[in-house]
Amino acid sequence: MRRFTEERDWAKYHDPKSLIMALVSEVGELAELFQWLPAEAALETAREEPLHRRVEEEISDVLLYLIRLADVLDVDLAEAAARKMQSSAAKHQPGQQPTRFILPE
């Protein structure tokens, strides 16, 4: 990703703020694909063409901007994700429902 950016002289545009804005924009484009799908049909519909191809493209855009942002900020994504999974595993035990999904009685 870094080489791709440098070959095109795009590094000057890849400050953290700009990359985050681009990332959010791509997440928005992904969300638009699901916006009016009924929740119960979203998975099946998104696995079928032509929507599947568009979902694939938007997820790729999100991933690439995230990788570039991590590179600019010197974040090792593999290490950061592993640490996050460890802290999440300690915080959320198997069989435990997240508290935000528990409706008051």
C-alpha cells in the first residue's frame, strides 16, 4: 500500500484526518448498500450478484484505507488486533450477553 501511494505521489494527501474522512466515506458507501434491505434478508441478498460484487468492492476500499491509516500512524494492525481480542475476551466471557443488548424489563 505504501509503495502504491508513493508511486502516485499521493502521500502528501494521506494525513490521518484525510484518511479517516476517506475511511468514513467508504463505510458510508458500504452502509448505503444495506440501508433499505430488511434485516432478515440482508445476509442472503448481499451474498448474491450483483450486490455481492459491490459489497466486496466497498469492503476492500474500507480495508485499504484502514491499512494505509495504520501505516501512517505506525500501528501494527496484527499486534493491535491481537491485544484487542485479548482484552475483549477478558471483558466478555462466553455465554454472556452484551449489556447494551439487554432490554430493561
